[in-house]
Amino acid sequence: MVEELTGRAVLSLSQLLSTIYSFIPDPDRVHAIEPLGDGNINATYLVTFMDRSPLVVQRLNESVFPDPIGVARNVALVTSYLSKRWSLDSGRYQFCRFPRTFEFQDGRSWFEDQSGGIWRCLSYIDNGVSYPCVVSNDQPAEAGRMLGCFHALMESFDSSVLVDPLPGFHNLKNYRGSYLEALDCNRRSENAEFHYCLEMIEDRLESLTLEERIEEDKIRRRVIHGDPKCDNFLFDRESGQALALIDLDTVSQGLLAVDIGDCLRSFCNPAGEKAGSDIVFDIHICNQLLKGYLKSFDLSRSERNLIYHGVRLLTYELGLRFFTDHLNDDRYFRITREGENLQRAGIQFKLLESIEKQRSAIEKSAGIV
Ligand code: GN1
Ligand code: MG
């Protein structure tokens, strides 16, 4: 059995275990180590102990993050800010919990292994479970509430202390450039799905940026999560209440419409990012999620105006990113079979068509018509 990280490093199971044992606290008290979650980027494990709380152990994907130590530091700053901020207002945010970053003996928040791999440990949120798509009626409103709480808690965080985790992330021009480059030199196909994606990409390019809209309306950038997709939320296993927003590597300055758009893109696709047919943007989920969000964060009218454009942009952007990665032989997003990123791209573009058909309903949901 081998552990394969997207891109490069391949570790045998014994190398993987001995690396993890070399830095975790109390290695002789370990009960089990097992893979955790379904993230496309980092490799994540749950380490349980005989007599201490479990830890989430992650190796940062260095072929995605150019400065993995910088990213580990960012996350330590964000988690420590969130827990301080939360304790000041724990009545209001009583159900929110956020992971804490484990500090090693040398005071660092990361560990560098012999081959230069960067690892970190985070606290495990008890009873928290994540899902790849919506599984219960209350989940969308709960997720919206949690995203709103996250934005509210992070409002006064000084994001200038963070390094840019991923230069060019959520920048359509950047993805367009990589796409054109990949199209020029890489594989092409006669496959119908491939041509459908090409057409979708080319047809919509001009009408998608948020930049002009924000300049007109003078919308300010705030602290965003950057990746609030469904399986980055933890819900209480029994009550279904949203407990936490995890995967904080992409926290940066940005537009709230980017986070809200990405969150809607993910939650309102009940078939999930991997299923092949019946891809529809579920307007009922959208209504519930935005209701939950607007209860915990007061969005200005101009920001609400951007929500439709945000969900459209983020869906297009992810389709373009999956498609480009397919052209580039899957260097970025982990795959389990050949052609998976092409299929994922097609799903995002079908979702995009459904979003465009429901523009007025989405705007109504955002409270602007
Ligand atoms: C990646 O790491 P994960 O699986 O939570 C990606 C997101 C995409 C998402 C699509 C750093 O998120 O931008 O929306 O896959 N994260 C990064 O599933 O690229
Ligand atoms: Mg994740």
C-alpha cells in the first residue's frame, strides 16, 4: 500500500507511519492512525491515542502551496485568533468551535521531515462529521449560519500578517492564462465531454469578472475562508448543528461574494462534485443557506447584489481549474481514475447552466428583487 500525495511525493506505508511517529506527541500511546476526509489537496490522518484527545495530522501539499511553512504559520495565526475572538463572545457564538494548532516543543506550529515535507497537527473536533453533499434538511441553514459566524468573527483580523497562501487563487485571469498554456501544449480529445467543456469555457469568458462591479459599488475586501465547500464544514453527529469550518489554508483577503458563491456552488449541487448525471442547482437549498447566513452576518445591499455573480464565477472557475488540470495530466487535484478531472469539469459546467437559468430566483433568495 502506498500513500500518494497529489503531484510528487510517494511514501510507502512504513515510511509514512515512521514519519508520523517521529513528530507526534506521545507516540507510544497511539491507538490508531487512519486516513481522514476526502480533501483534494493535503494528505490528512486522524491519530487516536489511548488516553489523550485525538489529533488531525496533515502533510501540506508542497506542489500546490509554494510556501507550505508560510501556510502552516498562517493557519496557526488564524486558529489562535479565532479561539481568542470566540472566547470574548462565546455566548453569541456558543456552537462554533474551531480547530487549534498544536505547538511543537521548539515553539513551531509545523514539523519538517527528512525529505522536506511539512506537517502539522490540529485538534480534532469531537463529534464533528463532514459530508460531501447535503444530507439533511437543516444542514444548508446551519452551514450558512456557520459561514456568517466565520465572517463576523474574522472581521477585525489583520490579514496583512498572512503570507499569500496561493498566489493567483480565485483570480480568473490567472486560471485563464494557465488554461491557454495547457491547451497549447497538452492533450486534446475528440470526446464529447471535452468539447462541451471547451465550448462552455470560451462562451462565457467576457461576462464573468466581479472586479468592475466592485469598483462601481466600492465594495471592500474582507477576510474570507477561500474554500467553504460542503466537506469543509463539520456538523454535530447527533444534532446536525454546524460546529466548525475547517481547512483554513486559504484564508486571505477577498470578497465575501467569493466565499458565499463557492459555498452555494458546493451545497446547492445535491449530486455532489463526482456524480455524473442530474446536475441541478437546488434553489431551495440556496434559500435556506442564505437565510442562515443573513441571520448571522449583515451583508450590505451591494454585497448581496454580487451573490449571483459570485456563484456563477466560482462555478465557472472550478470547472476551468478541473479542465486545465485534466489537460496538465492531473498535477493539482488528486484523482482516483483517469479522466476524473474532465468529468468533474463537466459537472461544474452543467451546474453553471442550471445557475444561469435560475438567475432571478437566486437574486430573490439574496434579497435583491
Ligand atoms: C480543493 O482541499 P479541498 O478539497 O478542500 C481546492 C478548492 C476547490 C475544491 C473542489 C487549495 O479543496 O479550491 O474548490 O478542491 N482547494 C485548493 O473540491 O485548491
Ligand atoms: Mg477540505
